[in-house]
Amino acid sequence: MPSKTYLRYLISLLVAALALGLLPARAAELIQVSAARIWPSTEYTRITLETSKPVTHSTVMLKDPERLVLDLNNVELSTVLKTLGDKINPNDPYIRQVRVAYFKPGVVRIVVDLKTEIKPQVFTLPPAGDYKNRLVLDIYPTQDPLMAMLDQLEKPQSLETPVPELETPSEPSTVVNISPDIPLPVQPAPSTIAPSINKKPSPRMITIAIDAGHGGEDPGAKGASGSYEKNVTLAIAKKLKAAIDAEPNMRGVLTRDGDYFIPLHGRVVKARNMQADLFVSIHADAALSAQARGSSVFALSETGATSAMARLLAQRENESDLIGGASFGVKDPNLARTLLDLSQTATINDSLKLGKLVLDHMGAINQLHKRHVEQAGFAVLKSPDIPSILVETAFITNPEEERKLNDSAHQDKLVNSILSGIKKYFAANPALAKTRMVEK
Ligand SMILES: [Zn+2]
């Protein structure tokens, strides 16, 4: 049996160790990580950790091989963290594997083994929507895939027949399937996107940016039987792209082609980088009442909403950035281009024309929630020079409409009605398409 003196000695040692921080703080004091989500995409891969309190952290990049080391302070090594590596998709464009362990007491070290050179962004988010505090690690390619693609395209142009540079000298003379569903930066551009020299250029190519609302961390509205707005909008957006691509002299470009988050401003910037003639954002509406039903179409307002309903809807849609996790204050390397602060009055008038035509056609396949185009301050519609509309296809909170939204045949009808509205718009206003010599 140890003597009393010996016990006292042991206790004093323990107290000293605690005071010096040599022992881990008690588990109760450590920050808990309750959930981990990984959103891989060609644009960037995001790792989100949901935490009981905001986490302080530090990052270091290491080379040969490429690694990112992320240390989290005062965090408990929970099962969620221990199994983080299991969540990595083998097809993740950037992450090879993730290893997690205590680096020292109370400091969890996450080592991300990378497939290529990357630029990380790490930031915390306050609670929003159904989420607690979050620590977000975004892994971007060192070169924006879209910009890489555009650079690639600009080079061979000098070898081709010169293009008239009268009206729009900055616009590319060759149209390809520029969309976020581009190859990984490490891969050579597939030959199908290379400019074809023999094809006769057609006089005009109309580019429609199609924006699938929400995505990734931001599920959007939740349906009566559990479907997510983000999935419905993506399915409809992909179908709309296919329908537009099937039209002569039209091409559709998607702001996202997978389940990942893009900030609202980023969607606007993308549409402008793609030199879109129109921007169509696809959404599904939500209401407390399961009876609420019908389609509606919205445009931007610079001077206040046209109704309380429109104002509330814009508020809800604009929350996407908070829930999805826009890195406010942290520069998104892919969105370096800022928007000009131009008057949008003329563009809004065109948006209203387009919205009315789309709404008219949607009225033929679904009940309308509102018979005229309403306006409010939707952040995603703020392109100064691209007519932009937001389509609330139906109420996902209405069981019958939720079923329709998930039904492929009904999605086709929706897509056809939107496309019919777009075609009518250009038929009625041919001068509105940006003139450029292009080929498909
Ligand atoms: Zn929405």
C-alpha cells in the first residue's frame, strides 16, 4: 500500500501537470465535432465540421508530397473525426486521403493528402438554418477550372480565321461547352471541346446560364415527403440544359452540375464569365401550409419588393449564403472578378419581359401561384447586364406538387414551358441576343 505521503506526492504531481497543461483538458471542456460532411466537385471540395463552439485553427501546406495540415484547438477526437477518412470519395478530384489524430493534448491534427497542388480556404460559420457552428475547409485547384478552359480556348484562336472585332471584341469567337462540368485541371482538355476549324460559323449563339438553386450544405426547402429542393432543381436544370443544347444556335451552361454549394454572387459572376445572354435560376417554393401550390416567376427589384410575399421569398432565397456557407471576408479565388455597379433598370425591364413569357407557358402545365411576375431583391438576379429570372417551379411542401417535381415526365413539361418562354423572348426581341460570330 502506498503511504499517505506518496499519495500526496502523486496528487501534487497531477495538479502540477494539469496546471502546466501537460494533460488533456477534461473532455467536457473540449469542443465536440458532431457531424462531418464532404462535398467533392471539380470546382472545389469542401469539408464541413459541425462543432459545439467556434473552433480556432491553423493550417500549413507541405510539399513532396502535397499535404495540408489543419490543427484544431481544444477539440475532442470524436468518432466523427476518427472516421472522417472513410468519407473521402476515391474519385475526389483533390483529396487522396485524410488522416486524423491528436497532435498534442487537446489539439486534433487533420492531415489531408492531396492529389494535386491546391489553395485552401479555412473559415468558421456561425449557426444558421439547422446547423450549429461550422468549420469549413475549402480545397480549390490552383487554377480555376473554368478560367483554365477559357485560357485554353483563347490560344488556338489566333490560328483560325480572324473574327470580326467590331462589336464585342472581348468575347470569344468560339463556343464550346463551357460549364462547371469541365475536366479536372490535371487532365488535358478533351478534344471534343477543341475549336473545330472546318465548321461554318453560324451567325448567332445564344447562351443561357441555368442556375440550379441551392446545393451542397444548403438543401433549400424540404419537401412534404423529404425531398430536397437542391436535388429537384439540379434535375430540372440538367434537363433544361439538354433541351437548350438541342436547339440550333443555343447552348445552356450550368452554374453547378453536382451537389455542392456556390455562393449567390458566385452564380452571377459565373453567368457573366460565361457571357450568358440570359440567366434562369430554378427553385422550388415552400410554405407552412401544405395546401400552397402553383408556379411563380420573379425578377429583381432595385426599389423594394412588389409584395410582402415576394420580399419574404427573396429573404429566404438569400439565406442560401448563410446556410450554404459563403466565405464572407475570405476571398474565393475562383471569384476574383467583381461586378460593376451599373444601373440595372434596362436589364430588369428585359427580365420582366422574359419572366412574363415563361410564366405564360408555365400556366399551361401548372396552376400559377401568381399571375404576374413579381419583383424583390434577389441576390442571385443581380447581373447588371444579363436579364435574369428566378422560377419557383412549384411548392415542394405540397405533397402533390412534390411528387410532380420528382416526376421525370413533369420535369420535361416544366423544361419545355421554360424553353418556350425563352424562345418567344428571343423571337420577339431578336436584338437582345448579344451578336457574335460563333459555332456550335
Ligand atoms: Zn430556393
